Amino acid sequence: MKTKTYVITGATSGIGKALVEVLSKENIVFAGYRSEQKGTELAKFSKNIYPFYVDYANIYFFFNIRQINYFDIIIDFADDELE
């Protein structure tokens, strides 16, 4: 099976976290977080996980996500509640 590249926001809890854990076994996953501590914990799970900070209130966040040169699928689980 071909390795895919996923971008997942809301990756530190719930369905987003479960997807990151499963998909990172055989794929590259850029995992969005809002809590630095939770982002660090994600990175320890697999060498295929690349955490990045999510901030929809900051327009520069969208410029940062564009720096990911290529991805196959983007999944948005981020919500508007503060952690």
C-alpha cells in the first residue's frame, strides 16, 4: 500500500487522536494541536507524526499550513472551544 500524507486538526483528543494513532503506523501525519504539551505527547507516539500549532483566530495559521508541500487528505476535527 502507498504511504499517504494526512493533515489532521483536533489531533490531541477524541476521534482526531484515534485517527492519528492508527494512521501514523503506516503513513505520515501532520497533527494539529492547541496545547503545546499535548502536541509533544503526540510526537512521542510515532516518528511519523509531525505536530503543528492550530489557531484559526490567527490568519498566519493558514500561511503556516500552506508550508506543508503536499498532502493526500486533510481532516478537520478542530473545534472552537479553548483547551
